[in-house]
Amino acid sequence: MEDHNENVPIESIKLAFDDQKITDDLHISSEKVQIQNNSEENSDEQNLCLNKNKTFDQIQMLTVENDIDTVLSNSQITNPRIVETATETQTLSSTSIINDIKIKLSPIVDYAKEPLLPLSQACAPLSCILYNLSFYIQLSLMKTPEHPRNGLTVDESAAIRLYTMEWKKPHRSLYSMLNFNLKKVDRINLIPYHKYLKLFLTALVKLPPEPPMTIWRGVPKNLSVDFSCGTQVTWWAFSSCTTKMTVLKNNMYLGNTGHRTLFSVETINARAIRTHSQFNTEDEVLLLPGTHMLVQSQLNPAPDLYIIHLKQVVPDEILLEPPFEGAVLYPKIPRPWYHTKRFIILISFFISLIIGGIMLGSVLKTKSNHKSAVASCNNPFLQSVLYKTGNSPRSATLGYFRNPTKLDVVVTGHEDKSISLIRGNGDGVLETPGTNIVGEKPSSATSGDFNNDGKMDLAVANSGDNTIMILFGNSDGAFENSTNYMTGKMPISLISSDLNNDKKLDLIVANYRDNTLNIFLGDKNGMFQVSINYTVGKMPLSITSADFNNDGKMDLAVANSGDNTITILHGNGIGTFKNSMNYMTGKMPISLISGDFNNDYRSDLAVINYRDNTISIFLSNKNGRFQTPINYTVGNGPSCIASGDFNSDGELDLAVSNQNENIISMLLSNGSETFQISVNYTVRQSSRFITSGDFNNDNKLDLVVVYYNDNTINVLYGDGNGMFENSINFTIDRKAYFVISDDFNNDKKLDLIIVNDEDKSISILLGVENATTFEIPMKYRLDNEGVAMTSDNFNNDNKMDLAVITDDNIVSILLANENGGFDNVNNYNFDTMLYSIISSDFNNDNQIDLAITKFHNSTVSILLGNENGAFEIPMNFMVGQRPTSMISDDFNHDTKLDLIVINVGSNTVSVLLGDESEIFRTQINYTVGTFPISITSGDFNNDNELDVVVVSSDDQTISILYGIGNGAFYTSVNFIISKGPYAIASADFNNDQHLDLVITYRQAKCVSVLLGYGNGLFRTPILYKTDAPPVLILSGDLNNDKRPDLIVTSTGAEGLYVFLNVCQNE
């Protein structure tokens, strides 16, 4: 460019992109100064128009089209403001950044006195400083919409756009020159920018400040020496940062090699300028001049990479004067975001490395979700409580095996070849031992005074060993010596009645497998004669007795679930029965009761039809035959029915439990021959059985609901008007299958007997309105030692099933049965060592599948499930050498589940992305630490992308792989931790909406919790001691307080450690 004044002294300076160090002070003794680059490129000769109001020639656009193309193309490719950069011929110096902490500059104040002008007039003093400025002003105005966002004027929005524009090389951009002068000690250099600053800062202050968040800025230099912990830092220039750091991996920015410093900044008043920027595809966030911060921590997590964590605070004095009266620079926040005095976070080298790893993850991929601040605590757990299990617990899983609100634990006992189901009672306390043994798989019970001693006795049908057991009561609610009688195959229902008019109770048993009834006639001593057998319909499930034909002799009615009929057997009065009669019902009748439902003094029947969600009312004729049934639709999956006068109108009403819809349907009689469904009561899942009685002695009928898939019952207290109060829950033993009520201890209060199908037991609740018990653990024997397992609903019956790996390379499928127990229905044999197992729907067919790692042949086997709990022939997928643990999730946002497998033989993780046709694609491997053994995933930096953390035991590291969002991950970074890391899990333990980590250390006999900040940063670990080496760790809410608790297995302690979370939800 032509020199207009060769006699003016020239000051040689170095200019770098974005506020780089200038070697000499700018000489301003003359109005004419040449600004020269330390390069061979053309330099700019410009006039400093101090205190002049020069206007622009609006026609100054000689090469508009070419310049526009150049500017727009450059602007859309790179945004150098977020990284301190230099041109190829420039040397980047850290002096300007170091000046931020070493030099005390005067506040930026005088600009606020300037008038607010249009952009062209505000930039007039800069026309002699910036090359071709009028062209860029015109371009910024042209690109600004007529109605900008955030209530800005066109000139205000264009001022922001002008700041973000890149000038045509080799000329310096506005932001570069402005920020250079903002860092100068002598504020006189800033005077030409005052009018533009007035407009620019007015626009920025009118933008809503971003909520507290973490943003990032990069510098290709090592600045760690000058940023020690606790140092106060002020950035005097406008600082462009980003919330989305994928660009940092780009060689055009920070790159992957050489010295690099990453600033992680916790801000309180940043302004997002994307909607007003030339770079409208990047999440650029601007910090205002005078941003004051404290250094929280720094570390060197990888070669040549340095991370400095800064936290913004409100300065004690004015560093930047607001641009107009009433302007707000710092928003008010509900709780203090900073401490006014300097503080230092003391961390050891071990802690620094962990923090650095998580920070690096945030740097590589971070986007704040702006989650609202919530109260959190610093020490979330109580000391542990130890619960004994089987010998050498090796694997564990959590599941709601009984109730979706009560979390249980299943543990494999390695040495005694068992699995133990340890039941939680919903308040964080697990069960305590104790059993009342009956037969195998008790399914039904009835009560009566069988030996005529004035004390209530019990008869229990045991479907697993084809017996009934008689237990004689001793008047205090306990039961003494028992007697067994053989029945038909799988006795499922049992009632008592006087069938032969001898004033002694007899027993009637329905046998599900051989379609028969057994009649046991009783004597005065409580003994029973050899049974008389009667054939009925297919798969009888329920029986009742009444005098259906009004001849003074007891008859029987049986519900046959296999052929959709009921069978009526008319009694002879001597304990025998005439030929039976069958009536068609709805689909799959499973329960029935008798009663006079239409006030004609004859016994009618009400039958539940499970498959079509109805009840059928069979009204009787005087000859003992029944009319065509009247059907009523109830809830989904009706399972049991009870009758009583619930609204005190003298008419029998009905209550129906619906186990698939979790409601109780009330059908109130209208006094003639019909019912009306009055109200549904919501209960919990799997309400298997229901009975009625006055349990609180208020002369109003109440209801008891039994949940066979958990260990509780509900008591719904009636108000006498057909309405019921909120239910009260009572913990009982095992999975309850059946219940009866009577006064077993002669205290004139109804008691309950619950049949517990799984552990051959019964539970007794005396004075039920105030009663509670602890649950009783149950063991299931395996053929060999269990090493791993998973739980899920494999056969779509709304019950949690189990899949267990044993050390003889077998996968055993245990399906939850109708009795609340588990049946070992299938074994799948493999010819190589199996290590771990997980379950999920990998092919999107709404059926649960299994994934199993095969240790010696470097594969994962996928067993696709079908609707009945069986699995197809395994499909094998290659992974790394000696795969161990794995996780599944959707890592690439395509709604298909992916797999990540850790491989101890190759020290890698294999990523298998889900595929619609092939289930999984070919593996992609990432290197991690030595001997990786445990893995977890989560969004640790709140960028809506899943990250992965791997524990490696041999080199005592955790490896962080930060998700990009397309199923790929950045190269892992390894961090040294304490000795003997074994397992890892993640959850929000302190209620701050940020994921935390928990790690077990076998050698240290402790568990450490690392609380997360939500931006990838973690606090100093909190250590929780265990008496014996911890092994596996699980997290779940054991006591229903909406806080995740910890369950830690320990082979040395032969049990579980439970850490209850005590953080308050505020």
C-alpha cells in the first residue's frame, strides 16, 4: 500500500490473532502511524482519527462482489476467536494472557459517556485504523435482518456481526485491534473505539445473560506456570469461548499435538451471540471485558496438554462501567455462585488426574444443558449395613421382583451353588431370616376348626409336591404338629365345607394337572379319610361350595381355565356327588365365588374370565340350573373376586382385583339382578388375590389385596358407603400367593394367613391393622456356581425373570412363575468360558434378548428372545481379545441399541453399533488401560452425548472415552487412581442433577464417590470403608426416597454392604 508520510516514525509490532502479544507499545505521538506485521505480507497504512467525527463514503465498494465472496467463505470455515492463534509467519506469545494476572489495568469507563450512534457513525473514528472498514460496515448491515432477535436494533445487531467478521488477509480484523487495545495499560489507545464500544456493549448487555454454565477457550501454548490454584485472573478483552468443543480437535484450531492450554470457565454472565454472528452455525459465547475469575485447579493429563479451571466471580470494584444507566452486567442468582475471598482447592496428584480426565472429556465435547441449580449435599451416604448372603457372593443384580416401588437384590452364592433373593421392604432395610415351612410351592389355604378343639386350624395345598398339609392351631396364633395327605397332580385350590352333614369340616381340592377334584372327609380329631376323586373340566383353578338346588345338601362349582367352563357337582349329602353339569363361561375362568346376588334366596355364581377381562354372573333357577350369564367388563387381567355388602345397603357387592392394570374394580349391586361399576381403586402391580373382612372392628367391610410378585399386602379400609380409604401396606414374607382371614388367636380381631409360594412358608399377621413383619430370604439351587446374571421380563408376563451364567458354561433361564417363584425352564450350553451377561431388546421386536461375552474366543453371542421366554440359536460377533464386561445404550441417536465390550486381552473396548439388518455392525476398537474389567456410561459433561468410563486394574487407571454423538468416541485418556480398582458405577448421588462416579477398591477395602459438577469436573473423592474387600457395586433406590443407594458385594464378608443415601431432596 502507498506510504502517505514517509517521515512518520514506524513502530514495528507483532500482531497475532485474538489479542496476541504486541512486542512494543503503539506509538501515538503522531496522527499517522503505520501498523506493520512481522511478515512478508502487505502491511496496512492507516490514519488514527482521534476524536474526529469523520463520516464514511457510502459508495466506497470498489471490489464488493469479490470481497463479499472472500469474507463470507472465510467466515463460514473458521472462527479463530475461540482459540489464541497466529499466522504462519507470526510467533505466538503468552505475554498478553499473562498480563491478565500480572498487570493491574485501569477500569473501562469513559466510553459510557459517548452518545448511542448508528453503526456507521459509531465506527467513524476507526476509518483510518481498520482497512476498508466502510465495506465491512455495509456488509454487516446488509446481512443483519430487518427485525433482529432479542429486541436489538439493526445497528446494535450489526455491531455484533461486525465484531465477528474476519477481514480479508493480511489485514487485521476489528475484534483483533479492539481487543489488543483493551489490554493496553494506556487507555488513550482505546479512545477511537469508544463510540463503537458504546454501541457494541449496549447490544451485548441487552442480550439475556446465559445461566451459569461452563465454556471453553483454547491456547496453543503452555500457560500452566502462571496460573496456579487460587490466582485471581482478569480478562480485559472480549473473550470468545465455545460451549461445543468438537472444533478443538480440528488442526485449524487447537489440534492434537504440541503445547496446548484449555481454559474451562464457569461463567455467570456470558452472552451467546450466535444469532447475531457471522458464524451462525457455532455456539460462540462472549465474555465481557473485565471478566474476573479465580483459578480452581490445573493439571497436565496428557503430554503437552494443560487444563486450567477458572471460576468467574463478581469483582469487588468496577472493572467495566455499564454502557447505560440501569444496564445489568451481572444477573442475580438464587444462591451464591462464588465466594468473595480467594480460596484454593487442595488436591493430591491422584485427585488431579481424575479431575483432569473428566475435564478433558468436557473440553473435547461439551454443551451445557443449563440445568437449574438444586440443593445438593457433600456426603451422600451413611455407613454401610452388612447383610449375609450365600457363600462367596460373586454376582448381583437389582430388580423389582415383587413391586415396582421396592427394590430387591439377587446374589449368586459361588460356593454353595445358589442364588439368593434378598427382598427390600421399601424403607432401606433388607429382610431378616426366619421361615415357617410347609410343602413345595404352597398355592392355597383354608381355615377351620378341623379337630373340634375350639381353635382355628389351617389346611394348605402344596402344588409342588402334590400334598395338602394340616396345621393345628394353639390359640395364640401359632401352629403346631402337621399332617400331610397326597392329592392329585398340582393341587391349586382348596376349600373346606361340611359335605356329609356330620358337623365336621371336610376338604375339597382342585388338581390343575390331572383335571380332578379330591374330596377328603374329616373326622372329629382332625384326621381325613382317603380321598374320593371326581373328574371335572380342563385345568381347574378355583372351587366354591353352596346349596345351588335348595335340597339342603352342599354342592360344588369349579372354574376350569383350560376349556372355558364351570362344572357343577350336586351333592348327595353323604360326601359324594352326582353327575356333573358344565356351563360355558368367558375366556379362561380362573376364580369364582357364590352368593345370593339377586335376593331370591338361591345361591348364584360370579366367575372371573382372565383373557377377556370380564366377570360372568350366573343366576340360579330353583332347580339348581343356571341362567345365561350376564357379563361385565372390568380391568385388565382380573385375577380374583370377593363379595360383601360394601355400601351397607343389604345387597351383595363385588370387588375384583386386576393384576395387569393394577386396579380394584368395585361392582355395587343395584338391588335387582345387575351391578354397576362404581369406582376403580389404584393398587400396585400384580394384585393376585383379594379378600374381605372387618379388620378394624368398625362394622364396615374392608379389603385385603395380596401382591404375589412382592412381599406386601394392602389393607383398604371401608367407610360403609362402598368407598375405601387409601390403602396401608404391610410387609410380609416371600412372594405371597394366597390369603385367608380368620381370628386365629381368639382376640376377636381378624388375622391374616398369607401363603408364600416360594419358600414353602406361610405368614401370619395378627391384629392386622397394626401388624408388620420382616421378609424372609429365599434361595434357589443351581447346578453349578453362578458367576454372572441379569434380570428382565423375558416372557412378557410382567414378571421379572433371571438369566444366570454358571461356571460350567451354561446360561440358565429362570422364569418367574405364577406362584411368585422361579422355574428353571431352559439351559443353554456353550463350549467356551462365559464371563458376563446383559439383557435388552437389541433388534427392536419388543422381546428381550441376551448378550453374552465369550472369554476365550473373542466374541459376543446374541440370543434373540421370543415371547415365551425361550431364545434362538446364538449369533456371534467378533470383538477384542478376551472380552469381559459390557454395556448397551443408544450411542449414536438412531433408536437402535449399541454394545460396548471391554477386552482384557487386547486392552481395548469394542464398539458395536446397532444395525437394522445385521443386529450389530463390525466392531470399532479403542485402546484403554491395562486389564480393563468394569465399564459404565453416562453424560458426564451435560452435552447430550453418552461418554464411557472404563476401570483397568493392572495399571490402576480409569479410561475416559468422550462421545461425539455419532457412535464414535475421542481417543481415550487414562488417569491413575488408587490401588486395586475393580468396579465402577454412575448416578446422581447428591441430588444436583449431575452424574457422579463410584468406584470399588479391593486392595484398599473402600468405596470412593466422586461427585460431579455437571461440566465434567469432579470433587475430591469421598471414601467409605468396608470391613472386607468390595467386589461389585450396584446403585438403586432401596427405600423409595428418590435417592440412589449403593449395594456392594463382598466375598470376604460373605454378604452385601448397603449404603443408604441421606442427601435431602430440596
